[in-house]
Amino acid sequence: MGMIGIALLALLGHYGVKFAKASAIPYRAPRQPCTTFNVQVPITARQHLYDVVPVNNNIDAIHFAQDIDTWDSPSMVERITQNITISRTYDIHAQLCVSADGKKKNLLQIATHGGGFDSRYWEVMLQPDQHSYVRAALAAGYSILTYDRIGTGQSSKPDAYTDIQLPAHIEVLRVLRVLTEMVRNGTIASIASSWSCSGSASMHFDKIIHVGHSVGSITTYGLLSSYPTLSDAAVLTGFLVSKEVFDGRQTAGDLQYAPQNDPYLFADSSSGYAIPGTSGALQTGFFSSSVNTTTHIGGFEPEFLDYAYAIRQPQPVVEFGSGIVLYAEHSTAPLFTGPVQLLVGEFDFIVCLGDCKNTYNTTQANEMFPKARNFEIHLQQGGGHGLPFHNNATMGFQAQFDWLARNGF
Ligand SMILES: *[C@@H]1O[C@H](CO)[C@@H](O)[C@H](O)[C@H]1NC(C)=O
Ligand SMILES: *[C@@H]1O[C@H](CO)[C@@H](O)[C@H](O)[C@H]1NC(C)=O
Ligand SMILES: *[C@@H]1O[C@H](CO)[C@@H](O)[C@H](O)[C@H]1NC(C)=O
Ligand SMILES: *[C@@H]1O[C@H](CO)[C@@H](O)[C@H](O)[C@H]1NC(C)=O
Ligand SMILES: *[C@@H]1O[C@H](CO)[C@@H](O)[C@H](O)[C@H]1NC(C)=O
């Protein structure tokens, strides 16, 4: 690790952030200059205990969903039984990609994935040139940090009831942002070269762009609302704003208990770790077979549904509900002044019940960001909720990059 590494650990220790293990892995694919690392992230978050059916097996999982969806059941706000403050240190697994010759390598995107997946959502390895957001961002010249939210992938698997809620997700994102700030302002300028990440010894990020998908967009929205100066621009994909239309049926998820769904894949999941139980459940929420009738863009190939199911991850029971509570507590991001783009699939079932063209409430969306320098809603033709899995996904990626470029990023 050498002098730089030791100095780095000392500095990070000073900020309470520790690298548990920094392992430079070989490039995942030619000319994709990425490195993965685990970092210990200390957070304090004010959360809630909720009155929900505990999930310890598949029968419980359906019971949980029915209980939430029952016609006159209490709202998530009404299910709060206690306010709690948690102080924890989580292991967060992350990947930083910096293209040595990237035209915009000093602009760092920090991407937060949504429910049902981990950071691999951003890096579909089936026909990656057509479906990997990480690869597209690198090709467009950006640097990009992806990470597994707690409860998923190779990050910590804490208590599903007390820990895996939106405030904790927001705090993790905030601390990761501080970490990247230290990269950006030169405090740990040599980090990239010491991890053989970019071949550039003088790494320096000028701007941070936050990108989210679904629950990751709610997390990003929470960051913009609570910590408005920590971001320079935001792209929220698959973002929930048509509250009247959205009815978030848990029963549509065909939920199972993760360790019962796959004892090998989810051996480290515990009580409360629910998961879309079948590929059909993922299809309902994340995929659209409809094709734009004018342009013939969209739909998906069956192998992408198989692929998505193979990389599925738990969506612990109160995670999504805590997002609804977050909206109730923070209905706007009143002080965020950077540009905001919302990008949703034309046929997104989770956000718009399959018809975003006619149901997406642009006024309501705009009101959430009253001080945003520039605001745009872009509908990705023929897309469903899981945008990268669909045909012509790169058109959506390009719409994000074009919009960022128009705003100086
Ligand atoms: C939680 O805190 C809020 C705001 O302080 C308060 O209105 C509410 O009554 C508290 N809920 C419980 C269950 O203590
Ligand atoms: C770099 O960023 C960190 C984290 O925000 C901050 O504490 C530190 O003072 C900054 N250093 C410089 C030289 O700006
Ligand atoms: C298809 O794309 C066109 C061109 O962007 C758009 O005008 C139209 O509303 C989309 N949807 C349908 C159902 O044609
Ligand atoms: C859209 O949102 C605005 C502001 O919240 C509201 O006044 C309006 O009624 C909504 N429109 C529809 C069609 O729901
Ligand atoms: C959309 O994707 C399909 C399937 O990959 C492809 O045949 C078609 O050329 C694409 N259309 C555009 C406009 O890129």
C-alpha cells in the first residue's frame, strides 16, 4: 500500500471513514478502467419502527404484502410505533471507474440503484455496449462511482426492520459524498493511481452528479432535500412523482423470504429480507413488452428478464414504505439549486401503472424542486421501470448525457 496508502488511511480515519480492504481487481472488460473497494461508513440516522407483519418464511412474505395492500389498512405513516436513532458503521462495497482519456473524467457520477437489485443494475453484462450504464457513462467521458446499498450485494446486511430505511440510505450516500469530496479536492488525490484506477496521478473531481434509480432516486431526492449543497446536478430515473396514480401494490411483487427463495444466494439475509419471488414478479414491476407504435423502439429480449432475475436482490420489508414516509416528511427539495432531470420509461408500470405519457404529473414533479436551475422530464420511448434491460436503452442513457451537457456537465 505504501506511503500514500498509509497517509490515506490516516486521513480517512480522521473523518471516521475506514477502508476495510482496498483490492484492485482486474478490469472487468477491456478498456473499462474500474476498481472495487470496501469502505466502512459510519452513520447516524433518525428512523422509525413500523407495525408490519414480520417475514420469516414465504407464507409470511405474502401475509406481509396482503396486510399492506388490504383496502383499509393503515398508511405507513400510521404504522409508525416508535421514533428511533441508529448509529452504525456499515461495510459498503463500491466501484470507481475513471477512464484515463475520458473527456469528462473530472465530472463524477455517483449512481444509487433501486429496490430488487444491487449496483450491478448499472452494469448489465449481457450485450454491455447496448445495456451497461457504467460503460455508456465511461464512453461519454464521465467518471462513475457505483455502490451496493445496505441490505444488498456485498455491503452490510443489517436488521431489516430497524436499519434498512431511507434515512440510513441517505446518510450512507452523504458520507460516500464526503469521501468523494476528499478525492475531488485533492485530499486523497493519488487514490486513483494508487489503485491503478486511471493511470492519472493527478485525479481531481470538479463536480458531482448524483444519479438514481427508483428507491435510489428517492435516496438521491432525500440527499438534495436534506443536504442541498452536496450535489451539483441530479438525474432521477424511475422516480415516483405521480402519487395519485401510484398505488404500490406489494402483492404484485409475488414476495418470498430471501433465504427460502435461494438459500445459497441469500444465506446472509435474515428476518424481513423479502425478494421478488419469481421472474414473473420482476417482469410485472420492471419490464414492459410494449413497443412505441410510432418509432418501434422498446420492448425487451427474454434473456434480459432471465439476466435480471439472476442478479435479483432483496427489498427488505419497510424500505419502500419508509420512502413514502420520507415524502410525507420532506415534500420538496426547497434549497437545491442545481439542474434536475427526471427520466422515466414511457410504459413504467411501477411509477405510472404502465402509461407515463398520460399520467405523469409534470406540475407536481416541478414543485418538488422549486429552486432547481433547470428542470426537465424525459420519457424514454418504449421503456419500462428497469430501463437498462430494455431494447434501445442507450437512447435513454444518451438523453441523460445530452441533458447534462446542455447544463454544462
Ligand atoms: C415521532 O416524532 C414526531 C416528530 O417529532 C412526532 O410528531 C411523533 O409523535 C413521534 N412518534 C412517536 C410514535 O413517538
Ligand atoms: C476536502 O473535503 C473534506 C470533506 O468535505 C474537507 O473536510 C476538507 O477540509 C477538504 N479539504 C480541502 C483542502 O478543501
Ligand atoms: C412514441 O414516440 C413518439 C416520438 O417520440 C412520441 O411522440 C409518442 O408519443 C410515443 N408513444 C406512442 C405510443 O406512440
Ligand atoms: C398535478 O399536481 C398538481 C400540483 O400538486 C395538482 O394541483 C394537480 O391537480 C395534479 N394534476 C393531476 C391531473 O393530477
Ligand atoms: C432499437 O433496438 C432494436 C433491437 O435492438 C434495433 O433493431 C433498432 O435498430 C433500435 N432502434 C434504434 C432507433 O436505435
